[in-house]
Amino acid sequence: MGNDDPSTYAETDKVTISSLFWDVSVDFITQTISGYAHLTVDKKIEDVHSLVLDVRDLTVESVCMKDTGKACQFEISNPRNFTFGSKLTITIGSFVEKSFTIIIKYATSPKSSALQWLRPEQTAGKRQPYLFSQCQAIHARSLLPCQDTPAVKFSYTAQVRAPREITVLMSAVRDVTEPVADSSDLVTKFSMAIPIPSYLLAIVAGDVECRQIGPRSRVWSEKEMVDAAAAEFSETEEMLQTAESLMGPYIWKVYDLLVLPPSFPYGGMENPCLTFVTPTLLAGDKSLADVIAHEISHSWTGNLVTNKTPEHFWLNEGHTRFVERMILARLHGEPYRQLHSYQGWKSLQSEVDTLTKTGKEQFTKLVPDLTGVDPDDAFSTVPYEKGFALLHYLQTLLGGPAVFEPFLKAYINNFKYKSINTQDWKQFLYEYFSSEEDNIKLNTVDWEVWFHGLGMPPYEPSYDLSLADPSNNLARRWIEQSDDALDVFSPEDINSLPSILVREFLSQLVLQEPPLSLIKVKHLEHVYAFNRVRNSETRFKWLSLCIKVKWEDCVPHVLNFLNEQGRMKFVRPLYRDLYAWEFARPLAVANFKMHKEEMHNTTAGLVAKDLKLDN
């Protein structure tokens, strides 16, 4: 593996890719992308004779030097570990130029882990096939030969050929669409002038259309949901302006959203110029649009300042969670941020408990050792919420938001366009808070425990939870009420509660020990009809409660929820809970085997491990 990043073969201490021209065609029949990757490479040392790139399941046909057309010898070495793909070594010979461009002719495999190909019947409109990519964490190597590490950033231009009926989008500014001579195909051209890491390269090709939702924003989706999406995300520009007031100018020109098919495995993905989001956010009342604040924040924390290796992922996600909650405080009030932060702390406790019980305690470290580990296997809420907890602790220690928020803006300005590690961040923290008084405070921090300690952080925050009083009072009533006197509850109990408080109510019931009686849970459904709720976060909490009390009639509802969306935040915990329940285990395994081909590659692989089917 290359240099500091255990997930790449690339020798980034010798050469780095500075720009890409991607000239490819999308073929839905063969489920491949093929064409040319023009890689401009900068030498970092004088004596360079080869270029090492990451590849996985790619067929490389030829390699040549652009300036001379001279063919280059190349070799793809077999991997010792399939997780990291293969090592493409290109012999470039000796020359004096500091920068050179190679052209690689290649094709992806239908098995590409970066790409999901959907048949028309798997889409909402059922008219055209659909393609979308997900390159984070280390899947870009199955899309094109590259230095697949966040340590390297490159600008790119692209031209993508696809059938006329298909709209192509990328994580870039969409420049122009032109017909192809003597063909029914179209070529769409893109440009991304700001250097990005490989995991932010993204492509979509499908039957999608758009609606304008702001002066620099459109929302894209299949036409069946585009108007609903436009209504749901109508506050995007307000969130953007709030983020700019906190972090500085938005430099990426456009901020579009794309609502993907249900199999998309994440809540959102911060691809520049085109944030991908799950359709599970379409609650109908904007109550789940907070995810957009998170993805917008990534425009600064992650996309502009990037973690250098997957082991420092908290630099992306901890800061982004922190900025997201700064935005939410300004849009919804400080009590909302306090409750949101508390819910994050509780989710961290649950995640740490799960990782510890399943023998993955090493992934509870803020900065884990990922040598030989697929970063997808280490993915959890830990870098998000433990990272947030560290920043919250430092803000409290150093004097509050008025002191700490300007530090975040300075941090972005200092490291913009760069990839950094935790030591870089810590050094700048000490330089910014350089007074003797501040240094004394910073020296009280147990950095070793924060960065490398297992389990929960060495600090428990205190939050103002007054906003949650109605949900907590209602939960207490249900817990204390006797099973034979439940007719005191009515639908009006929750009709006036915002969805964040309905979820908090259910969270209190899920955490209750001993668990609620089955009689009470059945009556909850009778009174509040949670099985018919549209809000995906509420449904997830409700179904988790049903499984906890072993209500057998709920299992079909859980399986339906698992099959109608593929968001890992919901799918993995529910499958794990079903597996732990002897009655439901065979039903869960059978359901997974029946539907795994419809799932995203990453989701299916991780759920197979959760269900002990990966042997």
C-alpha cells in the first residue's frame, strides 16, 4: 500500500494526478462504462520511471503518452486482498518534464462496486434504465484507473456519451449537451475546476428532470417525485446562505440536489455541484430536510478541506456534523440544536454498544488503524458523533460559540484545497488559540484518549432538553400507565408534536428497560397508527420498538420497510435486530436472499456480514 494511506497502492510521494479528462460512453446493455481516462500527472521527485494506480475489475486495453502517442507497457498485479483491488503499474521511462499526460483506454466491469445499474422496472417511471455511482470510500478504482486516496485532489473535465432518452449528470458544472453525428446518442460535457479527491467523482444517467428551487439550485429526480422533492427542499438557498455566513463564500457555483432511487445506501452524498439524497427524506413536511444542511456543510468541511486518509474521516464528518448543527440553530433556534445534539449522543452510545458487542471495538476510536481494513467495514456514526463531541467539548472549554465559530472559519481558510490529517488539525488549533491561557486549557485535554481511546468519549456533554419536555412527559405516561387502563391515550397526544419530538418519544420507549409490555405496544399502534406514518425516521424508531418487544405481527411491516428502501442507517440495524430474534431470524435471512440483487452492492455486502452469510 502507498505511503500514509493503507487503502491505496498509489505512490503519492513520487507523483500525483493533477487533472483528468474523462471521455467515455455509457452502455446499459453491457452495463459498462468504456472509453479514455486522460490523466495529467505531476512529478514530486526527479527520478520517476513508473506510475502506480488503483484499479478494481477494470479491463485496461492500452496506455500511451499523450504528447508522443508512444505506447507504455503496463502490468496489473493480482491483489493479495480483494478489498483493495489491483495495482496497475505503468512504465513511463525517463524524461525531464515535470508534468505529463497519459491516456488509458479501458472499460468497467458489470460488477463494478462503484456503479449500480437498474433495469427500467426498478425505477419509479419504469421507462428507462438508470445508473448511479457511489465512489466513497474506495470505489472510484472500479470506475477508472486513479490514485484512489483522499490525499490526492484533481480537477476534471468530462464528456459522456449516452442514449438520447437518458439525462447524464455529474459532480461538476454541466456545460453543454450535443448530438453525436450519425447516431441517436448525445454527448454531455462537464467541468470541475476545483480539485477534488477521487471519492467525489460521481455520475448519474437516467430518466430524470429538474425543477428550479433557488438562484443556484435545482432538484433532479424521476418525474414521478420531482415536484414533491422541489417542495421538500425549497429551503435549500436559505441553508446555503446560512452556511456562507458561518464558513465563507460557496465556491462551487451550483448546488443541485438529486433524489436517487430507493436503493441508494446513504442519507446523502456530498458530491460537488450535485448532492445525492435518499428518497426516504421525502416526508411531505420538510421534517427530514436537515440532511441537506449536513450535505451543504460538506462543501467546506470535506470537499474543500479533506481528510488525508480514511483513518482521519472524523475531520470530514465531525466538523460537518458541527457546522450542520450551527446552521440548524440559526434556522430553528438553539433548543433545536441542543435536542439534535443530544439525539446524536444517544446514537453514539448505541453504536459504541453495537460495535463492542460484535467484536469491532477498534472502530470506536476516533482515529482508528485501518491497515488491511475496508473503510466500508469501519463506517459508523463514530466519526460523526465522537468527532462532534470533541468539537463541542473544545468549544465549551475555550469560551463558547463566539470564540470557537471564528476558529472553524479560519480553519477552512487555512486548509482550503488541501488534504490534512489529525496532527495538522491539532497543530492549527494550538496556533489559533495561542495565548498562554488558551494553551493551558488545551493542555488539559487528554488527546491520546480522545483520538485513540476505545468506547465513549472522556466527556459527557450537558444539553438543554426543554424542547423535548412534551415527548418525555408522554413517554413517561405510557411507561407508568397500567396495561388495563390505556384508554386515556388518544391521537391528539401527538398531533401537535413536530416529528423530531415524535421520534424522541419513540426513542424513550425503545430505550426503556425493562421493555414496554406487548399490550402497550399494540395499543400504541391502535391509537397513533405508526404503521401508516410516512416519515422514515419515525417508522424506523417504531419498528425498532416492535422488534424489541417481539411483536410477531410487526415482522411483515419491517420486511416491507427493508424492501422499499436501502438506506443503511435503517437497513443494517433492523436486519441485525431481526437476526437476534430467533422467531424472525429465518424470515430475515430468506427476505435478504430474495431481495439482495435489488440492493446496492455496499449494502448487500455489509448486511450479508450482519446475517453471518459472508463465509
